[in-house]
Amino acid sequence: MGGWRCAGLSWPQDGPVLRWARSEGAGRGRVSVLAYGTELGFRAEGERHCVGARGNACPVGAVVPVRSTGARCAECARLDRAHSVAADTIADDPRTYRVYLAWFGPGMVKVGITGEARDAARLREQGAVVFSWLGRGPLMAARRTEELLRSALGVPDRIPYARKRAVRAELPGAAERAAEIEGLYGRAAALEGAGWPEALERLPFHAVDHAGVFGLDDARPAARVVTGLADTGVVSGRLVAAAGPDLHLETVDGEVVVLDTRLITGWDLVAAGAREGISVPVAAVGAGGVQDGLF
């Protein structure tokens, strides 16, 4: 895989894929389909470089911290943020947006918005085990509804990934998962007429469960999480589950280790043996150790 730099994990409807770009920034990228049960391994080379902003390469090819999930230098991060929906800088966006309620574990529900054209890709990217659409409409109406729910129901718009990882192997059954988010949907729907923007069309409740898509139905508890790569450091194992940006790898010694793929963006990676184990820094699951990004 020499000459390729990891560009992150994506979640099309049929399962996760890793995206790759040429290290020199020229030519078309490629993707690697990730199937559960597949063995994989790679070795990092050199230093980690900024991935740029808005599809453009970093003008200075800046080196970025190995423990940051953003993989951008300060200037590229500023440019990327300035053009994001989350920054509220594109009020005249003509596209249709959807408001959703997402469930990650007992007591862990958040509200958010995503472009309707993206369907549920954003929910898979966040690792939402269950979700339901709540409404659809213009960006500002969707944003006002999100703010209404945060204030009236005490629902956050962000849950740290460390909390999500800690509960994945101990999830309640599908019926209980759906019931919790249905209850919150009912409370949200009751707010219609009490500050609910007229331009937002409410959508009917329908729980979409991603446990099977993520491979979590029979997931074993993960013991450790990778906190960053290093030059010549190896990550390898058998892929047993994936959720959001995380890959759950069973190593050669039978331990399950979580790799947050946001930490491998910006690295040049070459193939390594699938049974070489883990030779990069790790921490216990739930102990943190990375600079988490938005959402």
C-alpha cells in the first residue's frame, strides 16, 4: 500500500470502507471494503501530516499531533470549520435537512441534524446504535428545532466517543433500545406548537437499529483502545465489529482492541502481517487519551 495515505472511514449503506488518497496528493483515491472476520494489518511510516480542508491539500504539508482526531493544522481546521453546517455560517443553504434522535446506550441519547441527501450515513458515522428521524425542512428550521430540544428536554448534541465505546458490549435488547428512543420522540413531538418552527415537517417515529450493521449483536468487550500511531508502529488483528469511526480488532492474543480510524488519517500506511499484534500506544477503554473532535 506504499504511496497511499489514509483519508478516513466512511459508512455507505452496505458497510464500512476505508478511504485512501495518494501521499503526494495527485490522482484519484481508492477504497478498501471492510468485512467482519477479515484479518488486516498495517504499519505507519514517517510522520503524520495535515489532511487539508474542504478537499484541498494543506498548503504547507504541516505535521500534526499523533493523538488528535482532527488530523488538521490550526489554519486548515479553521477553514474547515468555517464552512461546516455546525458553524452556522451558511444560513442561505437551500438544501433540505433532517432532525434526528440517536441512541448510543442506556441514557445516552442526542439530537442532531444532517443533510437529507446523506440519508443515515451521518448516524452510522457517529456510531448511533438506534435512531429515528424527527422532522425535515430548511437548515435554520432544523437548527432551531435542535436547539429547542436541547433546551426543553435536556438532550445534548454531543456524546464523547469514550462513553459510547464503554457500553457497546453490554447493550440491552432491541425492544428496550427502541422503547427508550420512542419515549424521547413522544416528548419531542409534544413540543410541536410550543416553539416548533412552522417550516419543519414532523416525520413519524421509526426506530432504525444498527447493531447488526455494526456487528455488535455478539460483540465481546474491548479491553484497550489505541491512542495514537508512531513511526514503524503496527496495528493488526481480525475485524470483529465496527461502529462510527471505531474498528474492533481481535488481536493475536485474543484481546479486543479498538482503533479509532480518525487517528490513522494523515499517516502513510503500508501492509503488515495480520498476526503482528499491536505495537502502538494504547489505553484502557473508557480512559480517554485522545483529543476528541466534534460529535
